[in-house]
Amino acid sequence: MATADPKKKKKKRKKKESLEHKRNRILVALGIFAVVYALDELGPLAAAFGTPDDIYASFVLFLVPFLIAGYDVLQKAFNNIRRGKAFDESFLMAVATIGAFAMVLFPDTDPHMAEGAAVMLFYQVGELFQAYAVGKSRKSISAMMDIAPDYANVEQADGTLEQVFPDDIAVGTLIVVKPGERVPIDGVIVEGETQLDTAALTGESVPRPAKSGDDIISGCINMTGLIHVRTTKPFGESTVARVLELVENASEKKARTENFITRFARVYTPAVTGAAAVLALGGGLVTGAWSDWILRGLTFLVVSCPCALVISVPLSFFGGIGGASKLGVLIKGSNYLETLADVDTVVFDKTGTLTNGTFSVVAVHPEAGYTEQSLLEVAALAESFSDHPIAQSVRVAYQGEVDPKRVSDSANDAGHGVTATIDGKHVVVGNAKMLAAAGAEAPDCEVVGTILHVLVDGVYAGHIVIADTVKADAEQTIRDLHAAGVKRTVMLTGDREEAAAAVAKQLGLDEFHAQLLPDDKVERVEALLAAESGKGKLAFVGDGINDAPVLTRADVGIAMGAMGSDAAIEAADVVLMDDKPSNISRAIRVARKTMSIVWQNIIFALGIKLLILVLAALGIANMWLAVFGDVGVAIIAILNAMRAMGVKNL
């Protein structure tokens, strides 16, 4: 096993230094530009060089900040031309700004070196602003990337700890996690207890207690106690590795709107370049006023730069995905974010999704002089040798100490219940069929759930109702979904009709379908999809292996990530890291807010550009207005796109 030697921080530092260097370069260029502009406007250049030499001096001086700020843009444009990919914003900027400087060759027109230098400077300011905006929107995702552990502590035979790469840890290895360290691999705590900070994974700010015997997932921070963990998965299959893979791949899956903007830019850029050339050459040939029409063509080029769209639309989607991750919702791509915004039908699995997926005692009805506690004691003793979830829930509800020495002749009747002799008394604990076989009649119970009837020496002592309890936020989830504009909420389950009906009624679901096999669930989803109209989309929420086919078939598959199966998470498009269904409505609101911002930017950018393009063609718009039409619109669109990251009030 190799000793860990992480290098990620160095890479991040190098990237940050590059951004700082660009910022400093642009600030220097802006400073020089301000000085040269003052010299040009206030008269010292004219006094020093006379007319017309002051124009050439101005040309040389403005060329300095132009090259300092824009040499990389010119270099990129040149390289793209060599590769046969000329038509992009770098090409437009290069042609427009060099053309502005070239106007010095037309002595009958005003010089435009200041505008040429200003266009490049402000374009670079916009690019720098974009870089900071992207950096800010990456923060939540960068925080997610920081959950990757650098090492795992493996205890050696002499008791010392060796730091080892998580990739090199075999399943079943005993690792030690100190207070303040991040849990490197999924496992089970075998010694110690602590509080876990799961905020980076789930968005949950309240620490979770963990003790010996509890499952623990990688990516959490151990806050208080030293714990020993037995690994249950290789690092590549652990929670943290899956999360990082989802985040890294999210940018590869583009939304239809993003793809449209990309295709639009490919057609738009050469089209406006051609239009600018026609405008300059056509106007010059017709009127003979070459300098005026060339200037119009150059202004047209500056305005036409599509950077506001090319930058702001992907940034909006990126911000939406980053904002959702703050809530503990991982969206695997902007295409799924776009589809999520159109969801009007949400279909739920029941067990583990709307319910906790664990049995617990929900009611105790004693008879024949028994109390709730004494009835639970008899049942817990009778079930003391069983590992069935129902037996475990009875023992948990009793809370007292179960002494196996009091129990003899214990026998299990699979699917029906158990019999035992407790303190010399014959006890039967089971369902109505088992009670009938013992010669007793089971009374009716209005509480829905699995009913354990208790018979002691032939006397009916009462019954205990056990059920899978509804999640604390499930009812609020359905209300929130309806408030968010979801028209139909549906539950599909393999559970009994009466159990499903009780949950559906409690939560306020629009409809439910019970006693379904996995294939039946797919058929139901197919029918619901066929009933969708217009832009409406269907989302399915599930957590089990048997939900994977339905998650794949739905327009948007949403999986419970904390306790959900690997198959469900792999098949899903959206993963809820904290298993809270209430985050579904928040994710939908994030998606709708993001799409609203995307279309605001598209309409605003195209509207302003079209207006200034017309003004430029008519000779009304000058180069300074063109700068606003390009850089100003881009900055406003970027600021608007950054709103997609705000999820506090959603």
C-alpha cells in the first residue's frame, strides 16, 4: 500500500495565480489607457508632436495597453484561423479592434485608436468578470469536490497509524478516523462513537450521532470522537466516489437550450461577419465614404459578438446545478435540470421513499389486565431469538432488558409468528391465522399495519400494531409539490391495498396503485407517460433495486442517495443525498428559476444586440455604444445568471 501524497491543492493554487496574473495585467493596461487617454484629450500630445504627428503618437501609445490587455485574444484568434475555426468571439474582437486602429490610414476621419483599445480592454474585463462569476458558481461544487479524502489511516501491528491512499484499501480493512478528519470509505463503525458533519453531502447543518454498529458513509467529517471503521466497499464504489463522478460528469450532458445556443453561435458568428463585410464594402462602393462605412462595419462586428449568450446560458445552468447541490440534490446534467422544470406529474415508490422503510410499533392495545409495557415485555421475550425486522421492532419498543433465560421451547412458524414458554406460561405471538390455529379469535383493529396478537395460556392478552412509518416531511412534500404547480402525485407500491390506501390518505396523494411487481410499475409509468400532454414531464422517485427500470423509463428519475441502492442511483438522473422527499419540490423550483433566468438572458441579449446592430448599420451607434452592446450586456447577463445559485428561499 502506497503512502498518500495529495497534490490537488497545488493545482488549485496554480489556477488561482493565473487568474490573479490576468487581473493584474488588465489593471496595468487600464492604468496606462487612462494616462494615454488623458494625454490625448487634454492636449499634451498635440503640444509635444504637433499636427498630424500627434495622431501617430497616439496610435503608438494606445497600442501599448491594447497589446498588454489583448495579446491572448489576438493569439487565440490567429491560432483558430490556422485551424480553420475562425468564427468565434476572439475573431470578432481581433478584426474589430485592429480595424479601429487601422482607421488611422484614413486621415479624413476622426482617429479611433482609443475606441479600439477600449473595446479590447472592456472585453477582457468582461472575460475576467465571467471567470470570477464561474468561480463563484463553482464554489458549492468545489466544496463537493473537496469531500474527496486524501488518505485513510490504517492501524499497523505495533499500533501506529499509516496514511494510505483510499484506492489501495481492501474491503474489510479496519481504518481509524480521528476527530476533524473526513471519513474516506463507506463502512461500519466497530468501535467508538461520535458526531458526524454531513453538510457537504446532504446540505444538513445538524450533526448526526453515530456509534458502534452504525453504517457510515464516506465524505462526512468526524467531529468529536475517535472511531474504528470496518470498510464495506472499495473506494471506487463508495458514496464519495459516486458523488464526485456525478459532479464531474454533470457538465457533459447539455440541455436542449444550451445545444441550441451553441448551434446558433456557429451560424450567427459567420453570418454577422459577412453582414459587416457587406455593410462596409457595399456602403463604401455606393457612397464613396469608405471611412464612414468601414467604421459602421467595425461597430457592427463589436456589437454582434455573442459572448453574452455563450457565457450566460451555460453559467445559468451551472449555477442551478451548483445551487441544487447546496440542498443535497445532485443533478447529473443541465439536460435533466431543464426537464425537471417541466415536471407536472411526480410518481413515488412507497417503502424507503415516502416511508422510512423500517418497521416500528405504532400502537399497543392490551387486554385482560395487561398494560402496554407488560404486553410489550411478553412479546419481546417471545421474539427474543428472532432476527426478523418485526421482532427487532418489538424489542426496540419494549426498551427494557430481555432475559433469554426466562424463555424456553421457542419455535418459529414462518410467515405466521412464534410460540414460546415464558416463566412457565405458554405464549403465542402471531397473526390472525396463528391465533385461530391456537383456538382463539382475533378482534378487529382500525389501525392499519401488521398486527401481532398475543395469547398467554389461552387468554387473549392484546395486540401490537407494527407499520412502516411515514417520513416526517412526506406530507409537507406533497403539499409543496402541489403548490409548485405539480398537477398529479401518484404512489406505486408492492404493499397491500389497505396499507397503501392509509399512506395515500394521510399524505394527500392524488392516486395510488398497490400490490405491484416491478414490471407492473413500469406498465403504470408507461400509462402515465402516455397521458402527459404538451410540455409536461413525469418524474419517478424511488430507492430500491427494483425501482431501477422505472427510474430509467421516466422523463426524470430521482433516487434516494443516502440509503438508496447503487442500482437506483446509477439509473437516476437526480440524486437526493439526504433521502428527504421534501427536497424534490425545492429541486423543481431551482430548475424553474434557472430556466426563467436562461430565457431572460436570451431575450435580453438578443433584443439589445438587435437594436444596437440596427443603429450601427444606420451609422447612429458609435464604438462606445458598441462596447456597451457587447461587454455591458454580457456583464448584466452574467449578474442575472448568478442568481441561479441563490437557493436559500426556495
